[in-house]
Amino acid sequence: RNLVVLGVSGSLRKQSSNTRLLSFIGGMMPAGIEFRMYQGLASLPHFSPDLDGDEAQLHGAVHEWREELRAANAIMICTPEYARGVPGSLKNALDWVVSSGEFMNMPTAVISASPHPDGGAIALQSLTLTLKMMSAAIPDEASLAVPFVSKMIGPDGSVTDTNTLSSLLNLVRALSQAIPEK
Ligand code: FNR
């Protein structure tokens, strides 16, 4: 049985450094773990409790988002910081799964990447609070802020800096080890 890690980028930008970094980390998965990228962030409607009820009436994009999360054994989120917070589109996606509970006990890695020296640490902190409220399982080593990202990654997202690489290897290991044996 193949295990699946679902990658979620908090940036909708075509040349996003976060999306590129996430693809690169996805390529570091150990044998037996498939990495998939969630592509539906921009298709989600704005969350309202009024739209969240009857499964048959649910917006198709919301249904797909929940299905992709349910099919995953672990999640990896990589996000920019916008004005000291989590980008609205990512927060909106997370608000859609507060009631449905897909993150409950879900092994989850959280990464922020920014050209600034703190690597988007405030957004990372806020994202972590949100996910913990939803009972996500975030291993200590599966949380990382990547500063100076423009210098840190190549066009394909590849990381050459040895410290960052070793933190990423630790993150991937911590996340895969957090997946329960079935
Ligand atoms: C930013 N950026 C930014 N960076 C940061 O470290 N802290 C911040 O609060 C913000 N705020 C912010 C707001 C808005 C509206 C934009 C467009 C940008 C800069 C941001 O880190 C940079 O543009 C990254 O390259 C965005 O990530 P992606 O799209 O490359 O993944």
C-alpha cells in the first residue's frame, strides 16, 4: 500500500517560491510514500457556515478538498507570510475543514518561506495555532521557517544550503515517522 503525502502551498503565484520549495521537498519522500500537490486552493468558495452543511449541496471544490485530505496519510503545508499572517486563501481552505475534522490526528508538517530574515515565522506560528486547534499532529521537527528564500532556492526549488537541507531531511523523516502503521 502506497502512503500519500499531500502538499498544500499557501501561494497562488505562478512563480511562487513556496510552491517550488514544496515540490522540491516532495521529491525527498522516502520509498513507499507518494507526494501529491493539492491544486484546488483558488477554486474554493469563501467559507460561510451557511454553505457548510448538507453534503449533497456542498460546493464541488470543497468536496474535493475534503476527499484529498481524507485520502492522505500526512499533509505538508508551505506558505508565505502576508502582512504578518497566513494568506487569506490558505486560511479560507482551513476554515472549510474545521467542522469536518480532516486534520484530526493528521501528521502535518508546516513550513514558511520568505525573503525576509525571519522566514515568515509569525505566519508559521499562526498557522500552527490554527492547525493545533483542529487537533493536527505536528511533530517538533516538522516545523520550519526558511529565511532569505530567494537566495536559498534555485528555479526548480532545489536547496543547496547544507543547514537548510539537513533541516528539511529531518522534517521529512519526522513527518514520515509520524504516520501510524496500519
Ligand atoms: C508579502 N511579503 C511578506 N514577507 C514577510 O516575510 N512578511 C510579511 O508580512 C509579508 N507580507 C506580504 C504581503 C503581501 C501582500 C505580499 C504580496 C508579500 C513578501 C513575501 O514573503 C514574498 O513576496 C514571497 O515571495 C511570497 O511567497 P511566494 O509567492 O514566492 O511563495
